[in-house]
Amino acid sequence: MKLAFAEISQEQSHYSLSEVSWFPADELVCCQPVLAEFEVCKKTNKTVHLKGVVRFTALLACDRCGVPVESRIQEEFEYILTLEEQNNPEMSELECSTEDCNTLYLKDPVIDLDMIFREQVLLAVPVRTLCAEDCQGLCSVCGALLKNENCDCSTSSSNSPFAVLKRLRKA
Ligand SMILES: [Zn+2]
Ligand SMILES: [Zn+2]
């Protein structure tokens, strides 16, 4: 969805996106409907304030054992979108006060909401996913899921979680 500056009023307007084709489904498996909402208002003819949130539940693989974990994710965002030149002194008055707010300098008076929402989703994915804090991962010898199975190699020293680290360090 694209939103032209001309369509945006000076009063705050609230939207819910029902169309979510922008969701990066090739990178994330989503197991519940994606919720995306935003508010926009025009500050000047060249500057728009955009604030929104995206919520979804993704299936992320545990970093240690690879088992899919349902992760509920919510990402809020806030932007000032402007056609003004960067370094324009007037801009400092328009910039929002919160730290999380970013200024985007646009070439055309059109907001590419699909791009913005997709970016929020990718930003929101946690760097590390674990199915459980104490997940022991896979046996480094036979590949068994240590949570569910006790393999015969579980007593051998190579089964220590550090064995994997050692191998990584050598590589
Ligand atoms: Zn795990
Ligand atoms: Zn094993």
C-alpha cells in the first residue's frame, strides 16, 4: 500500500491494514494473522508524521535444537517523513522528541507503507531464539534431540555443549 501526501489530512487518522501481502513470508513462517495499524497526520505540505505497530506470531527455529518455536512479536515504530532537504534548519522544529522516532527523507510525496512495514517485521525478529532457556540442543555425535531422547553417546565428553564451540573455534 502506498499513501500519497495529498491523501493525508492534518488531523490524525487511524488505519488498520487488512491487506498484508508485504509480509516477508519467504523469510518468516507466520502462524497467526498479521496485525498492522498506523496513524498519520500531515505536519506541513512537505512533512508527515507516521506512527504504527505490527504484531504477528512467527515460527522461529530454536538456535540450539532447530525445533520451531511460536514467538509473539510486536514492533512499534515512528517516523517523520519529509520532502525537505536534509540539514534544513526548519526541520529541527518538526522532528519528534522521542528517541525512537526516525526521520526519512523522501524524493516523492508518497509513503511506501509496504516497505516500511516489511522493514519493521525484519527488525523485530529476535537475534536469538531458544525453545527453552536450558535447551541442550542436539547431540553432537548422533544428532538426537537431547530434550526428548537419551542417546547412548550422552555420557561421552564430546557431548558437552562446549564441544560444539571448540569445533567452531577451530574452523
Ligand atoms: Zn531448543
Ligand atoms: Zn548421541
